[in-house]
Amino acid sequence: MEYKEEILEKCLPKYLEEDLKNYKEGLKNKSRLIDCLLGELQQSINCAYVDNEITEEQCDYLYKKYIRGGK
């Protein structure tokens, strides 16, 4: 399962990769701006999906893992 997850996080648009990286760093550093970073990540996922830069499967995976917290 982890191998497939790694693939779903590959080949993302640069802006989405950057927002994902910033969000992960924010979590790690316990940033006070984590809600802003999460909002930026969510917006980037939405834009990438609407613009057909990521697949529906990638969108669902990213939402489940990062936006909904694995729920």
C-alpha cells in the first residue's frame, strides 16, 4: 500500500508540491499558521484537479491524507 501512496504523491504540479512541503514543515515545526497552510494546500489540490493536473485518485488520496487527516 505504501508504494502506491508514494506514486500518488509523485508528478504533482510545482505549486502543489510546494504547498504540500510547506504544510508538512508547518506540522513538524508546530507553526501557528497551520490553518493558513492547510487552506493553501486545499486550494492547490482543488486547482490541480479542476485543471486536470492531477487525477481524481490523486485528489481523493491527498484530501483523505492531508485535508481530512486520514479519516
